[in-house]
Amino acid sequence: MTTDVRHDDFERDLKPLWMRAQAGDDVAYRDALARIARRLRAFFGRRMLSVADDVEDLVQETLLALHLQRGTYDPALPVSAWVHAIARHKLVDLWRRRGRREALHEPLDDLDESEHPFAADDEQPVRRDLGILLQSLPAVQQQAITLTKIEGLSMVEASARTGVSVAALKVQVHRGLKRLTALVKDDS
């Protein structure tokens, strides 16, 4: 019953903020998103214990989806129900991506040493192109992507190496990847 009371309080406090935000109140919008982000961190955190590093990325993806889809909100419905529906879709999307990706790969630990893949010469142009793309990013985004996505460090390890908070690193990675995606699409 305590959970229902907290949920009701959340909705009671969020609904007027969201309605003001929908009417163009920037301060209410920021406050509503901050409250939603806290709720999403708890929501995803309970469901992603084995992949806790992805919680913040999923929170950011969901907030972006809320922003892009805010015109679809029906004022007759609870805001929290709309938010949680979008959050559940983002979570399912992550699980699907993970399942597909993991199904495509055979663990290297199960392979004999002679079966391990080797780096082919044709990977060099890819590295060169990636290097050129990375140079178009601000230094903080370059470093965050290089450490986490290329060198394979965890967010905690990259944070320890750089002295930048895990949350700030995640934001830089997200922004950098978004910018790289835009650059690649522009070149297509």
C-alpha cells in the first residue's frame, strides 16, 4: 500500500508540472524531467541489476523519447502511465538489441586458439575513418568514446582514469555518439 501512496504522490505532483510544461513553461518542463529521471533510474535499476551501467543510458534514451513524443500525451491519462509505457518500450528495445547481438556471437573462450579471429589488413581504413570522425568531436566526447567504446573500459574505470564522474562520462558518450551518427548520415 505504501508503494501506491508514493505512486499517487508522484502523479499528483507531476501532473500539474507536466501540464504547465506542455503549455510552454520551461522551468516546469525541467522540473518535470528531473522528477521523471529520478523515477526512471529506480524503475530501470530494479529491472537491470546485471547491466547497471546501462541504466543511465536508458534513462537518457527515455527522456529523449518523452521530449520527442510529448505531443502524443493525452491529458486525460496519468502522466506516469504514459512515461512508464515509453520506458517499458525502451527497456524491451534494449533487451531485444542485446539478445540479437549476443545470439550472433560465439564466445571466444569456447574457441581453440587456432580458431581465434585475427585483424585483417582491410580494418586499417576503418580505423582511419573512425579517427577522422572522432577528431570532429570535442575533446571530452572523443576521450569518453575512445575509453568506453573503443578501449572497452567500463564507465567506472574510465571515470577513475579521467577524474570525470560516471554520469558526466555517460552524457559525453551519448552526445558524442549522437553527433557521430549525424555526421555519418550527412555524408551518406
